[in-house]
Amino acid sequence: MLVPATEMLQKAVRGHYAVGQFNINNLEWTKAILLTAQENNSPVILGVSEGAGKYMAGYKTVVGMVNGMLEEQKITVPVALHLDHGSYEGAIKCVEAGFSSVMFDGSHYPIDENVAKTTELVKLCHEKGVSIEAEVGSIGGEEDGVVGAGEIADPNECKAIADLGVDFLAAGIGNIHGKYPENWKGLDFDALAKTKELIGDLPLVLHGGTGIPENMIKTAISLGVAKINVNTECQLSFQEATRKYIEEGKDRQGKGYDPRKLLAPGFEAIKATVKEKMELFGSVNKA
């Protein structure tokens, strides 16, 4: 059964570890992540972007697939199904479809509008027993068209949003999505510490977990980050394993063209990546 992410993240704050949010794109992705969580006795958050939700034929389809898999694969670890970077409308649709957690990304709105919309969604989510994540952050410095610093959130704005009753908060501390550019400045731990000081034990979220050095991840966790989002890294390991299979001509041997065989190396690669992250985040045996 799906659960909100609130309790697993509060436990992570107290235990000084983080729970991974791994984005899903299809059945293989979902199954690989769930089986790895079960094998490692780790809580897990399945992230679904609005684009991925559309790709998988809608939010109800995603909910049906995940619920079916939890039952058929006998998954007993805590699992949250979470809308990633949701719009106001998207968040409402996901609550209606049966997601157990949503993120409302109002970071591009003026702070007053972000506050108003977040307030409404907090009320709706909590009435339905769904956890809600909010985001605060403005884009950092730009150099030759590449964002060098990533997003740095204003700690006071973080406090304003935290006070609305959200369950966890994504605060930009220099992190960015996708691959990190050569001129990346690293994470801003001063901003993180100031935010933590103001919001207390509210779990913090680190977006763009791919490519951040391990020592920085561990420092971020020690400063209250309890949820780390991973997407690009799983995509890259899936792509590399699939490329290798085809380049070695295995898709032309026997029934190597069967999608179950063609996608198997990528499936195993996702499992290996997820396991590695769970070990780094410290969530193994925390279910």
C-alpha cells in the first residue's frame, strides 16, 4: 500500500540519513526500483514528472501499475508515489488519481502567489492524507549561458513557505538538474545551514542529485537533507547498458530482439545504480 512520504522523511531526519526519490518512466523503471528497495530493506519514493505521467498514459495508469506491482511483487517496505515538480493543476489531478505525495513547484511565482497556492494545496493534501513538498529557489549566476551556481534559496522565504504546513521543502543550495557544468561552484552549505536554523526539523530536499560528489551529499545529509532526487543517473546507466547490448549485436542473436531481453541489461543497470545510491544515502535497512 502506498504511504505519504512524511513519516519516512521525519525518521530520516532523526536518523541522519536520506531517502532516495527515483523517477520512473515505465514498467521496467518502476519494477527495478521497487525490487531494489525491497532487497535492501529501504524506504523509497517513486517520482513522476508531469511529462512522464503523460508518457505513461496518465496518472491513473501510473497509480494502477504501481499498486498492482506492490501487491504482486510482495513489496513490504514503505513506498510513496510522488508528483515531481508539479503545477497547481497537476498536483490536484495526482491527489485525485491516488498519488500518496505531491510536489507543488511554485518557485517561479512571486513569493506571495507561491504562498497562496501552497496554502490551498496543503489544505487539500492533508484532508486526503497526502504529503506535500514545496520549492523555494531563485536561479544563481549565469556564465556563457550556463548556470554556474544553480539555485540559491532565500532562507527567510524558506521559513515563510515552511510555516504554511508543508511536509518537506526543496531549497535551492546551488544544485541543478541534469549533468553539472564544468564551472559549477558546488553546494552552498552556508545557505543550507541558515535555512535549517530557521525551519528546525522540517525535512529538506535536494534536487539534482546526479553528479554531486559523495562528500557533499554526506555533508548535506548531516545538515538536514532527508530526501535526494535521482533521475539522470538512472537514465544514463540504462542508456549505457542498452547501447552495449546492441553494439555487441546481442539483439540479433536468437530471440535477442524480444523486448524482455533487449531491456534486461538496462533494468539491471538501474537496479545497480539505485542500490549504490541507497548505500550512499544511508537508507539501507531503514524500512
